[in-house]
Amino acid sequence: MNKTIFLLLMLVLSFTANAQINMADSTVQVIGYWSIDDTQSYQVSLEKYKIKDGDTSARNFIKYEVDITIKDSTADSYLIEWFYKNYEIETDNELLQKLSKISEDLPVIIKTDEFGAIQEVINWEEVGSYMEKAMGLIQVEFGHFPNFDQTMAQFMEAYKSKAAIEGNAIKDALQFYTYHGGAYTLNEEINGQMQLMNNFGGAPFDTEVAVVLDEIDEESGSSIIRMFQEVNSEQLTNATYDFLETLTGLKGKLPARENFPALTNKTWTASRIHAATGWTTYSIETKEVHAEGTTNVEERIIQIK
């Protein structure tokens, strides 16, 4: 379904959007109302860069497309295929170019509950096997790079198990379905704590979370929901220090743990969701990891085509 047709459909369905938007009490419930073979195409962009002393450097930009198709629907679940394609990469790092395109043409099958909240990745073994074989081919070409083995080991942490794939390898989908299954009241902040996957392979990080329904657009039948996350700084710093100690080139060169700079990790996620269908139409997530005057920024944008 192209963007024009989808927007016309949203206009028609907005008259019945009160199934999820209740203007009387300013509440929104995010539910996926999907049928088998429903498909939406999205463009995803991922930009990473570093800020130090006001200057921006180390910029990498990736753009690709994903087709999201409802493969099955039952009374209490959906099976949804995410199919990745058409990668465009702007970076001078040859290894990153290869790693960024490694999942092209790889379908990921996700199971959600009846509301659209992620439950599991169905074909996780296929995904893990595919990535392992791809790593073998990359090693032939780039195995001579400094710290190649450590870099690949960290990269593959996201694919080594079902839990790892579901927690860290499907970041687009996790962002896309962030708010599905929840009920929200306009301007009422929901606070709590969650566990965030540890990219270094250790215990997950304690993470403080705040969610708020920021806007209800009755005319278009959509809402904007925002979330802020902050990882436990001490846990993050300890995990980073332990990982750096394993790198051959850094052994014996790190300062004592008490002199190692503290790290912070903060993430902002905002999504516009169409009420009557449950399709996310636009989502932006910005992550900032900061340490001693340097901030690494990662911004992912998902928008309907």
C-alpha cells in the first residue's frame, strides 16, 4: 500500500478512531488492528556521530527500506515479517560498510500479542545462523584489521541467542512497537524501571523510564507519545571498563577503575501512531552516550513511504 492510499485510508478510518482515542477523558490505547497480508513500507535512516568540544566528527549515515507484512493473525497474536532491502551507506569505514549491509534481504519474523506488543522473534535461529555465516565471509576480507576479533565478538553478541536477538538485534522493531499494548492519558507521565540489554554480554542494565502522551490529533485520528530512558550510570561504566580491559591493545593502559570517567546513556523516543489501524507512521529515537566531554549520538528515524 503506497503512502497516498494509506493516508486516504487513515482519513476514512479517523471517523471510527474513538475505538482507541477517547476525547472525553483524553486517553489513548495503542492497539494493532491488522489483517493477513496487510503491508506497509518504511524508510529507515540511522545516523551516528561524535561531538567533542562543540565539533562533530566520525559521522556515519545508513538508509534502508523495510517492508512490514502481516503473515498471520489469530485472536491473541500476529506474525509479522520485517524484510530489509535497498541499503545506502555513507561512511569511510570499509568494515562498517560491510557490517551495515549484512542483513539486507534477510526476513525477520516477529510475533506480537493481540495488541501489537512484541512477544518473540520466531526465526531467531535462522537469523543467528545467517549472521554467523556472513561473519565468516567478512573475516576472510577484513581479518587483518586491528582488534577485528574483539569487534566481531561484540557485534555478534546481539545474535548469539534468542534473548540477545530479541533484546538488541531488532532495534527498529523495538522502537516501532514501543507503545503498543499500552493505555495513556494526555500529559500524564508514567514512570518505571526496565531492564536494557547489555551490548557487552553481561547482566542487563537497570534503566529508568518515563512515558507521556504528548498530543492527541482528533482530526487525523493519531497521537504522539514520547519516552525518556536513562541507564544506570555505575552499571554502564563498570561494564564498559570490563570490556575495554579485554581488548589486546588496551591491556595495562587503562586508568584505575576509580579514575575511569563515568558514562551516561540517555534515549528519547517519540512516535506518531494512527489510532484506528495501530500503524506507526513516524518515529524518531535519539540516544546519547556521554563521557568526559565527548558525546556519541545515534539517531534512528522510521517513516512511512
